[in-house]
Amino acid sequence: MKCFAILAIALAAGTASADVTVMDNNKTISVDCAKDKNVNLVGNHITVTLTGACDNVKVTGNHETVVGSVTNAFVAGNHNTLTLDGVDTISVAGNHNTLTYKKPLAKKKTGVSNLGKGNTITQQK
């Protein structure tokens, strides 16, 4: 009986919002951020278009392309390109990444942390 109750609670909790995790290589996907708030890119050569604004995008793979808006962007992989219309926080630990953003979503200024090497992070006017 305890297993059934735990399963029911887990299923109920999982219906509110979901995560998208892509572990495959050479994929192109679109993510509806109203349904899927968190995106994790683990594979390589993945192209993602975000519709709406996701809460978190975590890029640990290499040669990824992300377009859209996200509250928090974290890039640990290498040679990735993120073109963001809106973003509040950018954290880069990987190397040779290119991030371009237009404006913050909710904050007055986008916070940027760049611990990697050879990264380019620019705000478009």
C-alpha cells in the first residue's frame, strides 16, 4: 500500500511541469516552455528553439544551438551558441562558447559569470 501511495504522489507532482533532457546527438527540437520549464542538453550537435521563456537551460554537451528566452542559462560544454531574446542570469564554465542576448527578463540587468576560456558574451542593443 505504501508503494502505491508514493507512486500516486510522484505522478501527481510530475504533472505540473516537466523537464526536457536530450542525451542523443544530432537532434533538432522545439520546446514549449509553458509546459516544459527546464531544458538539459547532454548530447552533441543539438539545435533547440524555445517558445516562451523557460526557467533553466543547462548545456553540458558540445556544438549546441539554443534560440529563445530563459531565466537562467548555464553552459558547461564547449563550442555552443546561444541566441537569447531574454535572460536574467548567464553562467559559463565551458570554453569557446558564443552567447548573445538582448535584454533581461525580470531583472534590471542580466548577471553574467564567465569562468571558461575563449567565450564571447555580448548584449545586443
